[in-house]
Amino acid sequence: MLNWTLLLVSASAMFFLSWLSMRASGDKDESGFLVANNSLGPFVAAATIIATGYSGFVFMGAPGVAYQYGSFELYSNVFYTPAFLVATVFFAGFLRRKAQRMGSRTISEYIANSHSDGAAGRWLRAISAIIIVLLLSVFLVSQIRAIGLLMSGWLGVSSNTAALFVTLLVIGYTIFGGLRAVAWTDTVMIIGMVGASCAIAYVVFVQVGGGDLIASLHSIDPELANPSTGAPYGDSTLSSFLVLPYAFMWAAVLPYMSVRFLAIKKDVSMARVGIWVAIFGLLLNFTPLAGLYARAYFPDLGTPDLAMPTFIQDAFGPVMASVITLFILFAMKSTANSLMHTISTAISYDIRHALGVKSGFFSRMGFNRLMVIAVGVMAFFAMAYLPPVMVLWLGVLGNGTLMASLFGVSLCSTFWQGNSAGALASIVTGFATSAFVLLGTDWGWVQGPLLGCVVSAVTYVSVSLLTREPAGKVATESPLG
């Protein structure tokens, strides 16, 4: 009863915030739904960036990886904060200013406007939007699965029932106010997420003792306490440094992250946003400790992704366990609503415009909201038939491959302008490279996406140079053709 009460009270609060955001943006204002009318201040912007980035993969995936591979995940997790900080302070401003000059409301629209305003631009917009839909749907499925695993024991229902309930809940408050609703609810959620992370640190360092935990891990397997490899990120322990560029490109390239940069007010200093990003990020770096605790005292779990629920049940009393679980659900819901918003936007706005449909029912807010419902329902049914797989790996597959696909046309194009041929080629080669390495080789989890980003950038520049029209060609042509 306590758990259900907490969930319903928090759900009511989320719906109320979403309703307020709808009133603030206007029911018929598509700009409000897509980019919150460029109204986010530094605190809210930082809150939604971190709440979205530090999501189910941090609270469920990272403890699962720590349970499976040991303390190396704790070292690797530290690099997310500086990566997000660099992306916010040194890249977000360029992207925001360029997008505002071109009137771009989504990343696919930004990509198309940057490279062509004709048929090639529409093709580019459609292809990038379709890839966003496919790959972010993979990540959304992993988020819903993580939610189901965590909530099943908490509410005393099956994982599918729990996932369905929260999926409907997230759909409900996302359809009201679009990105503004997502950002406002994320701001509430980040407070709970920070509280949960600090509670984990208190249990491990104060109640248990870091030394005792390491000794317990060492008695099970010395590799857990002092890893000699960088698994699952690579063979060398230096592989942890690969997380830094990976996380930077995560924040800068992935559409559901970078669209938040477009929503920040024009007069807001990105340095002020960066300060809050650093504070939130540093306070959320304790979550892998829960996985180490679970491995030390519960070494025979059926799946590593049960590490966090097991830790919560053992480390806290009933009331505190319920509150901490609710805060962790906040983390996963913050990313789920962002993914639903981004995927539905790609369908209802980018693909629609690429097809030339700019009027009628399909151009109204009702269609945007209908797509949110369709995306959420699709993701739930996909999750129900998902074979056993680690949540974090599934997230890497979707996010990493999308990151490699869009690296050239989003990050590189901000600093060096290519053409539509280079953009199309870089999307295809980045996608193929990352997908092949992740699915067809035994390389580490970050190597495939990073290699895909390199291939995407090289392809973008080289193909653009090879297909660029010679200087002066247009000027020497006859006006009659």
C-alpha cells in the first residue's frame, strides 16, 4: 500500500506539472511541444540534461555491470560528468546558435537545413529521422524492461504488468506539454535521483565500510576488487578512458540529449548551465556501488540486472526502500519520456515534413500526441517479447549506433560544412560500422560506436570534398542553363 501510494502521489505531481507546462506553452503551439519555446533556464536545462543522461543505465545498468565485472565500472562511471560538462560548455552554444539562425526545431531538421533545402535535404531529413526512430526504440525498450524489473517486486506484480503501468503513466504526462513538460518533470526527478545516489554512498561507506566491501569481493574473486582488464569496455584497464569521448558524443550527438541545447534561452550562459551539470553529475556517480554490494553479499543472482533491486531490499528498511526505489524510477522515467518525445517527434514532425505534408490533421498537436501514444505502446509490446539481454548492452547498441550514424552530420557539420552527399554517406557508414562491431565481433562495448564515429567523420569530409562543385562553376553557367 505504501509503494502504490508513493507511486500514485508522484504520478499526480507529474501530471500537474505537465498540465502547467501545457498552459505555459499553449495547446496549439508546436514550438512549445518540440523545443519548449526556447524557454529553459540554467537550472532546469541542467536538470533535464543530467536526468535524461543519467538514467536507467546508471541506476540499473551500471550496478548490473559492476555486479558482473567488478569495480572497473566504478572507475569508468566517473568519466560521464566531465564529458557532459564539456559537451554543455563548449559545444551546446555552437549548436544552439546555428540551429536558431536556421529555424531548426529538431536535430533531423537541423541536419537537413545544414546541407540542403531541396529534395536532397528532404531525403536526408527522412533517413536521419527513420534511423532515430529505429535505434532510439531499441534504447526505449531497454528502459521499459529496466522499469519492469525494478517495479515488479516493489509493487508485487509481474514485470510486464509493472512495465505497462509505468509506460501508460509516462505516455500520459508526456503528451500534455511536450519537451517543456519533460524538462519540468525532470527537474523534480533529479532531486530524487541525487538523494538515491547519496543514500547508496552512505550505506557502502558508512554502514558497511569500503574496506570490508573490497575484502568481501576479493574473497569471491580478486578480479572483482582489482580488475586486470577493462572488461566490458576492452582488454586494457586504460579502456576506461574511452568512456570520456563516448560520453561526450552521447551528450553532443544523440538527438534526445542535444535537442535540450536547442531549448535553452538565448541569453543564458552555457557556463551557468555547466556548473549545475557538474554538481548533479558528481552526485550521481555512486550508483555502481550498489552492484558491488550485491555481488559481495548475494553472489548467486539469476541476472546481473537484479543487483540494484537486491541492494535496495537488503540495505534499507521498508519505508526507505520504497522511497529510494521511487527515486530510481524517476531516473528511468526521465529517460523514457525523453525517448518517447524524440521518437514521436521524428515521426510526427520530421518524417511528415520530409514527405511534404504540412497541413491538415497531421500538422496539428493532436497528431504529435497520438504518436507519443503509438511509440509507447509499440515499445511495451517489443519489451514483452525481448529475449534475455543486459539492459546496459541494449542501451549501448541503440545509443552507440545512433551516435555513430549522426556524428558526422551533427557534430562535425557544426565546425566544418559538408554537402548532402557527404552527409548521406556518413550516416550509412557510421551506422554499418558500429552495428557490425557490436553485433559481429568481440570488441569492447565502446569501441564499435567510437570507430563508427571516426568512420562517419572521415566519410563526411572525404565524400563532401569529392562531390563538391568546382569553384566558379555556377557563375560561368548561362542564366538559361
